Amino acid sequence: MLMLWPKGDSARTTRLERRARETAAWTRVKAEVRRRDRICRYPDRTECAGRLEVAHLHERRRSKTTGKPPADRHDARWCLLLCAKHHRAYDEHRVDLVVMDRTVGAHGPVMWE
Ligand SMILES: [Zn+2]
């Protein structure tokens, strides 16, 4: 019996598998960051608002790592937990931060500017 596979099926499978690996990696990293940080990492938490979100540091933001393996895209060293308000302020460059020790990234202290 002759088996015919739809054209492009293997490419589609690969894309779905890649997306599943990406989602799994991001889910793992988010859980790790939430366990590590537990609260918004912005120093003045009196103005925190909204739910807690896991933020990528700007140098590792998703648009800069497109196409890289999931483990390179999502690493808890380059993510931290922020409330929605401070996440937005960080992404809009109204506040910025510097990682104090690049070998440990956000596992260690960060300095806000
Ligand atoms: Zn906050």
C-alpha cells in the first residue's frame, strides 16, 4: 500500500514541537522565578499594582532571542518578578536596572536606576 503524506507535514510537526519545547521552558522558568522572588523586585513596593508577572531583562527580551533554543531564550538568571505596574514601567524604559553580578544575573542583586 502506498502511503502519501501531506506536503509540509514534517515541517508543521517540527514547528509544533518547537513551540511545545518553548512553552515548557518558559513555564519552568516562570515557576522558578516566582519561587525565587515571591514579590515584586522593584525596591519601592508601596506603589506596586496589578498581578505579579515574570519579566525578561531587556538584554534578553524575547525579540532579541528569536530563533535561539528555548533554554537560551528563557533562563531564570535573566528574568525577575515584577508587579504589572513596574513591569510596564521597566518595559517602557521609565525605570531601568543593572545586574550586579553577571555570572548569577537576576539570581543576585540588581541595582535600579
Ligand atoms: Zn511593583
